[in-house]
Amino acid sequence: MAGARSALIVGAGIGGLAAGLALKQAGWGVRIFERAANPRELGFAVLLAPNAIAALGELGVAAPVVAAGATPTSAEVRRPDGRVL
């Protein structure tokens, strides 16, 4: 396709995947590159603010994210040595 726009995205984290999805929906050709051979859990939580959920809704993917998530009931901030601030 002459004049078609394309994007190369490095990193298949939430930002890279969201950017790729938005660009694809806007008609761009998209290639996403990730160094890791397989997706994996990293052992930490990601909190998404209401505006982030709204942005995911604009991309059409909020429902499965919300369905797979949990509502936090408490939180802590810790020092590098593990002590609670």
C-alpha cells in the first residue's frame, strides 16, 4: 500500500501493547518487538487509575482487564530494606 503508515514498537508491556492497539485501530501497520521469549508474571501489582481504565475502554479492552483484576482494600509503601514507611 503506497503511503501506508507503519510503526515499530519496542516492548510488549502495557504501554507498548496499548500503543500498538491504538495505532492498529487508526489504520497503521504495527510490529511489536519484545526481548522476552515468553510472557511472564513479574510478581508485582499494577494499579490502574480510573482515567487509565477509561483509556482502555476507548481501546475496547477495559472489560477483560476489569474482570481479571481485583479491587485493593489496603496498600503500603515500603523502604528498600522492607520496612513500612
